[in-house]
Amino acid sequence: MGGEEQGRARACEKCAAGYYAICTIGGMLSAGTTHLVTTPLDVLKVNMQVNPLKYYGMSSGFSTLWKEQGSSSLWKGWSAKFCGYGVQGGCKFGLYEYFKSLYPDILVDYNRTFIFFLSSASAQVFADIALCPFESVKVRVQAQPHFAKGLSDGFPKVYKTEGLAGFYRGLFPLWCRNLPFSMIMFSTFEHSVDFIYQKLVQKRKEDCSRVQQLGVTCLAGYTAGAVGTLISNPADNIVASLYNKKAENVLQAVKKIGFLNLFTRSLPVRITIVGPVVTLQWFLYDSIKVLNGLPTSGGFRRRVEEANLSA
């Protein structure tokens, strides 16, 4: 390879690194912010999962929390939620874009949906490893009134009582919840974007304004979030049960919760949380990309190439 070609290769690598860095930062800011805003709903969801007889509905659940623990109880675990899901979002979005560009070079005879599944699953594995310690503190703070106030005292308490394993007690069920959700969410988003442009807008993305593109992002994002919530609800109930010691293992949690309740318990509040959260995440994520001169999300194998061309 000549000097000029080497220079171009290095420039492309630098552009690609910058693209992934923007995606990672965008994922951190969008995920951390949206999850922070929905903390009261998350507090209610966790308590409905851990104590369904007491917190049996959304309105009555909020009323019970307010009366017994005060208004500040609705913001329990906000710091763990903001930091944990911010880190997870950075890993999830940044690594997804990286793997989505990498795998077609390895798997030559690829199927688009398979690449979306594999890329999102690979990213989510690392994202949940980063999230798990924060999630272990958050769930305990939200469901156990006298456990801790937040991260600063929650982290040392978990480590002192349960050791390092206490932070990763729920990693497997967390994977069981988030891997299917992430795979369905990203794949549904990608296909929804294609469908909206082809069947509804009937224009190429490049021919639409940035405002129109962000509108497509929101519509596809809400669709992706709603579908993903239905798939991941059983594992979400198991995670809450394990972290709050309502069960010692996954099988015991399934037996105590009941098969039907795995799918229905806290589902309305999760849909209320996840649909708008995923929509807002995609909107903020794509807005950050647009502000940095990058195209909105959706499409296959063009994102890095377009970023390189615009550099």
C-alpha cells in the first residue's frame, strides 16, 4: 500500500472512531436522561413486582408510596438509574453501530435481520455487564425503604454484605430480559424505518428534511419500544424478585410469580415507561448525531461510509 493510500486509510479509521465516539456519547446522554425522567414510574414498577398485593395498580400504588414514604420516595434510586443506564446506553448504541458495520465483513452471505439481531445482542452483553452493579443498588433502594439513600451508601453496603457477587446476582436474568428486548427493539426499529420511508413517506431518506427524518425516528422508536416490552416482561419480573430476595434462583422466582403473572404483572406500567422512553432515546440520540453532521439512524452499512464522506 502506497503512502497516499495509507493516509486515506488512517483518515477513514479516524473518521470511523469519531463516528463511534459520537454514537457512544449520544447513547449515554439520551439513555441517562430519559431513564432519569421516568424514575417515579420505575419506583412504582419495582414495588408492584416485589409486593403485588400492596401495590396492585398504578393510581393506588402511587397513592400508597406517597402516603407511607413521602414524595421523595418517588425519586429513590435516581442516581443509580441515571449513571447506570447512561453507561449502558453508551455501550449499547456505540457498540451496536460498531458491530453492525463489522459483522457484514465477517459474515459475507448475511441476512439483514440476522445482522441486526447479532449486532444488538453483542452490544447488549457488554452494556449489561456495565449496568448490573448500578441496577443491583437501584432495585434495592427502590424496594427496601431503609436499605440506602443512593449510590454513595448503596455500593459499599452491597459489597460489605454480599461481596462482588452481590452486584452481579441478577446478571443472567438481566441478560434474559435485555437481550431479547434489544434484539427485537433494534431490528424492529431498522425495519420500521425502512417501512415508513417506503410505504408511508414514499421518499428516500436523503430527500427528506432533518425534521421529517427525526419524525420517522420517533415513530419507529415507539414501535420498537412497544414490541420489545412485550418480549422482555417475564425476565424483568424475575430480576426484581431475585434482587429483593423474594426467590433464591430463577426457577424459584418463576414458580412463586406464576407463569401468567410473568407476562402480565407490571406490564401496563412498563409499557407506559418503555414506549415513551425508547421514543425519546432515539429522538435525542439522532438529534445529537444530526447536530454533529451525521445522518439519522436506520439503514444498513451506510452510516460509517456517509460519516467518512462528510468528514
